[in-house]
Amino acid sequence: MDPSHGAPRHVRSITPYQPGKPITELARELGLAPSGIIKLASNENPLGMSPRAREAMVGCCNEIGRYPDGNGFELKAALSARTGVGAERIVLGNGSNDVLDLAARAFLGPETEAVYSQYAFAVYPLSTQAVGATGVAVPASGYGHDLARMREAIGERTRVVFIANPNNPTGTFVEGDQLSAFLAEVPPQVLVVLDEAYTEYLDQHQRYDSLGWLDRFPNLLVTRTFSKAYGLAGLRVGYGLGSPEVIDLMNRVRQPFNVSLVGLAAATAALADEEFILRSADLNRRGMAQLLAAFDAIGLDWIPSAGNFVTVRVRDAAGVNRRLLEHGVIVRPIGGYGLTDWLRVSIGLPEENEAFIGALERAL
């Protein structure tokens, strides 16, 4: 008997996460030159990484033969100084995906439930299913979170609620006062995971103090990442901020040395480069306006986005995506989310955005 048949049913029934297509894969498939391919599929920072992060990476290369600091002291100290949250209230992860998974492993199990929104990040149902828990997907409102219905969905077996703000893949945004009111209504035994992977891209009028809520709501966990605005997607560094009790439980299921030595050094340096983050956010605003103006001119519907990507409705999304690939442009089909008529497009450099627009016009 194949040992896979003895694996738990909830594991065997998982549909693996499908990442954005790599440039090298498309080059192999279609015989294209990698240098001519534009990737706008994975919400990466088109500026790459902060120069300070690059310098820190090079500086630590002589130490790669040694294990990293398993507790991430320096990065936690830098995060604590930046956020005002004590180091004992910070957990580090191999990207924020890892932190989300740690929350599921620490607080979910068989006979428990997690609540999340329709069209929310695919990792929520995946992490829920992987530990044998039941996922409760609440119908979306305007492609985003319906907090009132999510509150109604919380039951006796609910242990975790996942909220992405801004949401991936739709880019929708929930105002801070709405989130605060929701948190006040959630039972204290239910952990609310507030996924803020794209928070650095928010406009000033959208910003709210989620970290200021941690003392008021001990059942709140805020997760963030260095993969998006900080440009360290390939190094996989994320973090979570919560009560000492929540962080302690997550550290009990965290793998030793889950963040690499290079990742720790680069993230610590990147955190100090505020000019790079401001430049990244400004580039994103201008690129968003560039794409939206083109969509309007073509006559395409799009979902207002607070992230570094925008979701647009096209005719025959699968066919349009295939033709874009033939033109050397990679975007993200999101039929797996139930949005079969839509494509998600990351904001690139101005010339990348322009090349995408031209390819899209031809693909349509």
C-alpha cells in the first residue's frame, strides 16, 4: 500500500497553492529571451531591494557557514524601535505566509473553524485545511470583506478570523474605524489575524493605528512582510505582532532558524531605509494611475485597489492571459478564486506598465 494513502484525508484533499509564473519558466516554454519578459504577476516591488539591504546582505556573507540567530534579536529590536511594540510581542516568519501558518498551527485543529472572506488570500483556507480545521468562507461585499456577516459567522467552534487589509487579490480596503468596531464585537477567545502585507502602500488618509489596538485587544495578531514594499520577496521575511501569550504559543510551533541569516540582515537594514519606502509608494501611486487610465480608455471594469496591484475584468480571461504570455507579459489569472473573468496585474515600472498596456490591447 502506498504510504500516501495513510495520510490524513484533509491533507490529501488540499489543492496546492499556485504561485505566479516565473520568468525563467515562460522563457523555457515559449523560447523567449528572459530579458524581454515583463512579470507583473506576484506583487513584487519593481524597484527591487533597498540599497541598504543589498549592502547588509553582502556584509554578512562571511558568516553564512553559521546558523542565524534563532530568536532574531537584532531584527526584533529594530522592529520594536520602529513600532513601539516590545520584542516579546513579535514573532518572525519565513515570509508572512509562515506567520499566517504559525497562527493556524497554534490555534486551529480538528473540530475547530476559521472564518475568512470570499476572495481572500488563498493561504487562509490552505493553512486551515492543513491542520484539519474547517474553513468558513463568508460571501464578499463589493469583492471585499463584509465584516457584519463575518461577525455573524463566528460560532462556538471558531478559533481564528483572517482579515486581509488591503485584500489580496482584489485590493479592497476596510476603514480603520470599521475594523476597530469589529474587533470590539469578536469574542475574546477568537484570534483575529489582521494581514497587513500591503500596508506601506496605503495613502495617508487611509492609515489607522492597528498596533495601538494590541493592548485593547489581546486577541489581535497583526502580520506584515518585507516581501512587498521592502523588495525582499526572495529572502522570505515576515513578522507578527500580538500579545505575549499569543506570540509565545506561535513560537512553540515555529521551526528553529525559520529566517535565514541573510534575510535577518537585509530586513534589519531595509527597515531603516525610509526614503526607499517613500519612493516605492510614490512609484506605485503613479503606476496605478497609469493603468487605471488605460483601462478606462479601453472600456474595462476594475476594482479600486489600495495595494500595489489592480484586478481588471477582461473578456475571456484565460485566452487573454495566454496571448499576454505569448507577448512576453506575465500577469496573474485568478480563476482559482472564483474570479474567472478577471486578471490581477501588479504595478511595474512606467515602461513595464506601458508595455503591458500595449500587449493587453493586442490580446483583447
